[in-house]
Amino acid sequence: MRIVCDSNFSERDLMSALSDVGRDFFGLAGLSQMSYRVVRFYLNRGEAVLKCRMDSAEKLRATTTLLTHVAGQPAAAFVVRSSGTIKALTKATGHQ
Amino acid sequence: MKTFADINVKPPIKEYPIQEQMAKMAGQMGLHVVGLRFPSGVASSEIESSKKIFRSRGLDVAVGIDIFPNNRKQLLTQLGALRNKFEIVRVICSDTRIAEVASRDNRVDLISLEHQRSFRSKLSALGNCKSALELEISRLIAPSLKARSESLKALCEEIILAERCNVDTVISSGATNAITLRAPRDMASVFTFLGMPKDVSLKAVSNTPLEIIKANRDRLSGKSAGCGVRLVRLKPQ
């Protein structure tokens, strides 16, 4: 996913923002079912690779869409690509 | 590969750096067609410069207008004056009576029921609806939690009614800057969780808006005389 935000933020800020939105939209039960985590984080590119359960991929996509703030700053995020493996993902996006 | 469209992008007038950012981000998000939406009364030079900015990023641009009529007469007058100038016409219905008239008028492409509070008034508006219902994601990214929960409830109702009344839906961002733009597949996934079937939600960000634009472009270019009527010129013998 790519995150557009005017100020710098950390991996922890991103996780916290996603869990806030996920809890608001799907509730605590829905959030825990997603069981997502940040696998790779590239601050310079504003990109992150997230891993989640396969049946929760759409749920995570919806959570990403509703993200409006990261670290208290206005932000937007969108899914660049989703894939079953990290290898296929890096190949498709052309990033290492 | 699917062609995606967001037909409700509201570029801020004369704010060219913001428009540049929006155009760049729209391209990155995988949009192919962007519908620039302006309020009535915007100078045509401003519309042209916004179109140019978005086209420079390789996007297909359609221009639309939002109409906010206060009564039936105003609605009909505005439709008569503006229909042949824009590719997309949306009516934002302030009351049930206007919603009923707008939904049955062939000149209206999209209606918005954002200001309709009751389920019954929405039902009467969508009962014999010929235009598509527009659902904006910007309603869900409102700043306060209360406003968001109210919008969530209203959008769920609109999804149920659109399905019950067989009304086409269009999902759009309603973005006013780069931060409020959203990717088409992502928007579709939100509406899937609100109760819309997945194929319908994907159609609402691709086929349905593209069909509206195509039909209106044909009409504006003189290729079509109306719904289902195509003009064919024959060479004299």
C-alpha cells in the first residue's frame, strides 16, 4: 500500500492508525480477525507491505480506504497491489 | 484489464498546484477516466484549464455539473440550460418532490439522496428512477464519528433500496484535494462491506460510469438522438 501524508511517520503510527479505523468500522472482533501486520516499511517511498489472512484481504483494503489520519496528520492510503506471496508482489511492483 | 472511473472529482478552482497533485495521484491509483465536477456558474476558462491539467497526466476527462434546485421549476430550467453543455449532470435533491421529478427525467444522469433523511422518501425517489444513484465515499470520511455513523446508516439504506428498485449505482470519491481521493477497487471494497454485491460494486466504479459518459458524449456529438436512438447519415444517391 502507498500512504500519502505531508509529515513523516513511523511503522507504529501506521499500525495505530489502521487499528483505529479497523476498530471503528469492523469492531474489535472484526479487527482481530484480520490479524494483519506490517512486513516491510519504506518511509522514503511512503509504501508498506502488509500481511493479513487471505480471507481478510478485502477487509484490510476497506480499512485502508477509510484511513484519514496518520500520526495526527491528514493522510490517504491506497492499495497498489495485492498478492499471495511477497516474491510475486515485489516482482509485480518492480520494487525490492 | 478493467477500466476504472471516478466521476466525482471536485478540483478547487484556481488552485492549480492542488489540481496537479490530484491528477498525479489519480493516475497512480489506476484511474483511467476522471469526471471533473463543478458547481454551476464556473467560468469555462477555469474548466478548460482544469481539463488540461488532468489530460496532461494521460487521463480521459469528462466534465460534469452539480445542480441544487430548490423547486421543480428551477430544476427543469437548469436542466434545459445545462444539459447540452456537460457530460455528466447530477441533481442533489433537497426534498422528496425534487427527488421524484429528477429521478424520472431522462436528462438527469445521477441523483444524490444525501439530504433525504427518511427511508420512505428515499424509496419514493428511487421507485421509478431512470438515472443512477451516486454514492460518495467522502460521506464516510467525515471528521466526526457521529457524522460518519449517520452516513454509514444512510448509505446502507441507499444500497438496499437501489438493489430493491433495480437502480444502477455509481461509486465516486467526491474528492476536493489529493488526500480525499481514493482508489476505485478500494472504494468498491468498502461498499461490499456495506451490503453491495461485489460484482455490483466493481461495476459501480467501472462500467456504469463509463456507460453514462459514453452515452452523453454520443448525445453531445450528435451521434445519438436519445436513449436507444442513433443518428445515421446516408450519402445521397
